[in-house]
Amino acid sequence: MDRRTFLVAGGGMLAASSAWAATRKIGVSAPPAAEQLHNMIARIEATSGGRLGVALHDTGTGRRFAYRGNERFAMLSTFKLLLAGATLARVQQGKERLDRRLNVRHSDVQGWSPFGARRAGGTATVAELCRAMTVESDNGAANLMLAAIGGLAALTQFLRQLGDTATPLPAKPGTADPMWLSAALAPTTPQAMQDNAERLWLGPVLAPANRAQLIAWAIESRTGLPRLRAGLPARWRAGSKTGTGDDGSYNDVAIFWPTNRKPVVVASYLTGSSLEATAANAIHAQVARALVTMI
């Protein structure tokens, strides 16, 4: 069926380039909507000059869609959503406190670190650092929190506890810099990240208050406004976490709430694009518009 199969709603991907999955149905012929959506995403990908991967779960209907869902892409700063989730999990386990203060050294200010630059030489709470790395995508804050949870080994263990076996992290000391966030060292798949995000934002991994906090940071974030969120109807509430690289990589993981509906969780990864930033951001907006027509 030309790399298109169905998924059991709430289950894993069976092999697919793309699919709509009707709840508890598997192995049936793809409906016209699935074919149409697959073709729409393929056309969007062609205009990007790169490779595009998308994974979606509509929690209201149970339907799933994936295009290159099991192919690998660099995580880049979308990993900060996972790091924030790991930190909140430690808080509810009594291993961390959101009001604990950490020193922010000038050496912690690496790359894009607007919050770190403001606080360098002083201190910041764990809550402030989590907000900085999710809302502002601050690298310095992420470096501090990565060390605070126990480094890459601890983050890897957290991913395995989430059920993610598709996202390897390098088994060496590292920081939130482009070297270890490169596709070769820290790849993920759109399907894995969509699943991770859904488990953190909506699942039982975090207590209700911590889920609400993670969602609030996603909604407050502005880095994703020109990406998936730009293609959604204005009345829909939405939040997201982005990642951007120097190799034409533009990523976005988002949650949005259609009017009077349960939420939809999407991961959209673009790499190797030949477009400049504004046009590359617009690729994700086009993806969202295509998905909206099928929701």
C-alpha cells in the first residue's frame, strides 16, 4: 500500500510513511482523506528543499497521522521540553524543588541565552530556569538544568521510562550545544517526540499540577508563533516548543485545542531546507493548515 498503513488508536506505528487510523481498526484500505493529506504534506515538503517529518495524534477521535514518522531528525532545542518534564518529575518525587536557587555563571551563557545573560553572576530558581529554557529556549538555562538532573544519562533514563527507545543520547558528558544536539549524536523521530510530548502534556507521567505548568510554559512560548501555530485557526488555544539548527533544520512540537474538542499533539521536523528562516517557518504553518483540514 505504498508505505501507508493503519495504526491502532493509542498504539504504535506499524511501518508507515503516512496513515489515518480509525480507533481499533487495522489493515483496512486507506480512505481518501489519508491519501489526500499524505499528498498535501509531500507537496509541502517538495517546496522546502529539505526533508519533512510529521506525526499527529488527535486525542478526541483517536486518529493518527504520520509522514516520515519513523525517520530520524536532529532534536535540537525540542529536547528542552523533555528536560523540563524530567525536572518536574523529579520535583514530584521529592528530588528537586522549584524554589531551589542555582548559581548562574558567566560561563553558563552559551549561544542563545537571553535569560542567562540577564542573570549571569547571580542566581535563578529551578522554576525560572525551566521557564527560560521552554519559553525563551535559553541554552544556558538548559545546561544548568541538564547538570541538575544528573546529565545525559539521567535524561536517557527518563526517556526510557517514558517508553521512548527511538531517541538515543550520547553516553558522554555534554551540554545543550549544537555538537551533541546534531542529528548524528542526538536524533529522534517525529513519532517518538509526538508520543513523548503527549505523555508529558496529557498522560499520567506528571501530576496534574506539573502537567498544567508544562502546558502553561508551552502556551507562553513565543518561538513557535510563526511555525505550526501560525497555521491554526485564531480561536484555537495552542502551545509549542521549537528547535532550530544551522543546517536548514526547523522543528516544532505543539499541542492545540480545537474549539470544544480534546487536544491534538503534533511533532513537525524539517531538515536540510534551502529556505531562509521566515519561509522555513512558514512550511510548518502550511503543515498545520493541511492537518486542520483533516481534523
